[in-house]
Amino acid sequence: MIGTGKQQMKNTNTKSVPVSAVVLSRNEEANIARCLETILWCQEIILLDASSDATLKIAKRVVPEEKLKVVSLPESTDFAKLRNLGLQKAANDWVLFIDADQRVSQVLHGEIESELSQDNIPYAGFRIRQLDVFAGRLLKFGETGHTRHMLLGKKGAGEWRRRVHEYWDIVGEVKNLRRPMLHFPHPTLTEFIDHINRWSTLDAQEFLGNGQKPSLWKVLVYPKAKFVQNYLLRLGFLDGFPGLLVAFMMSLHSLCVRVKMYSGG
């Protein structure tokens, strides 16, 4: 698997511009240490935390006190608002966004250092490919193998938009980085199902709030189309059984969203 963790401290000697990392966390005591260990090279780590478990205690143990900035918040489902708060709190001109269940791979760290060590950086932001790890397998195909997000950018280049499935709307030239961010979203099938239940509710509420109406046609067609797209057209079958399971679960998510729209979310 692509390298993560403390190995990154040895990665490069090139001098790049300072970076602030913004981490979103909510009861992530099982993940937060491994996440933070992969961004210790950042000059500042801002933790936007809504946890009631040991997440904060673990973070303070992993990150040096002078580098960690904690912002304690009530739980919120407006993720764009949270990330924009992180932008406001950042002290550096370049900001990296990462969630507690993500890891900056060793090779991604090296690529970021290389890009930010240029004398005149021509880009306002960088899109980063996200690869999920599920059932012990790195998923290179299907839905997760085709996902890129704007996660590294200049502080004043744009804002985050949309409450759910938020995106960083950066003005200026952007570049796709080659190396991936690793994502560990579902340690168990039970947590995967819980995740689908929670996010399908948020998605249904978002669609209804944007004026979309429930549709029986979408209930019947969208989940099947989602499976065909992810498992066949996007080659999810090449990821073996984990690829099949993820394609099925994402189809289930699509079904739950459309059904929940009939009940108001």
C-alpha cells in the first residue's frame, strides 16, 4: 500500500512555502492519530472538533502544542461553513483540508513539497485524487477511484460552497496532483451501513431544500444505474469482492436518498 505515517518526516529536503492543515473531526478517536501523523510536516494544524470522545486528548498528544490550534464547535451539518471557518483561522497563505479518516500518503507529501517549492507558484489550487481503502484493499476503480477534490489552495482564492458534498470554489488556475490522498471511511460493514443511513438523510434534505421533488421514476432507475456505472463502466469489478460490495452499497445509498425524499428526509 502507498506509504503513510511518520515515514513522511524523511521525505524531502526542499524548502516549500508554509502550509496550514485544517482537520474536521467528530468522535474520531480511532482515526485521529494516524491522520495527524501524516501532516506533522505542516507548519500549523487547525482542528475543528465536535467530539465527545477522546479525539482532542489524542490530538494534543500527537501534535506539538505550538503547532496545534483547536476550535471546539457544536456538531453541524453545514460542512461548507465549517471549512470556511478553517480558512479564516489559517495563519498561512496555503491551506490543506483533510478529514480525520484520511491520510496524506508519503508520495503525495513529496508531490506537494515539490509543487510548493517553486519560486513562483502559477496555481491557485490543487485537486487531489482520493482513493478509498475498504476491507483491507485499496480501491483503484469504481466510484472512489474516480474522485478528485480541491483540497490544497491559497487562502484567499475562494470559498467552500454547499452544505453537503461541499466543494472549494477556487478562482484561478488549478492543477491535478498525480498522487493520492488515502481514505479509510468504513472500518466495518456495520459502520458503512450507519454512514449510508446518515448521509442519505442529509442528501435527501439537501435535494428537497433545493426544490427537487420526489420521483418514483428515480427510485426505480437511479440505484440500478448507479450500480452499472460504478461496477461495470468504472471497472469496479477489478477491485474484487470489495469493489462489488462498495458498488452495491453506493446503489443502496442512492435508493435511500430517493425513498427518504418522500418522507421529507
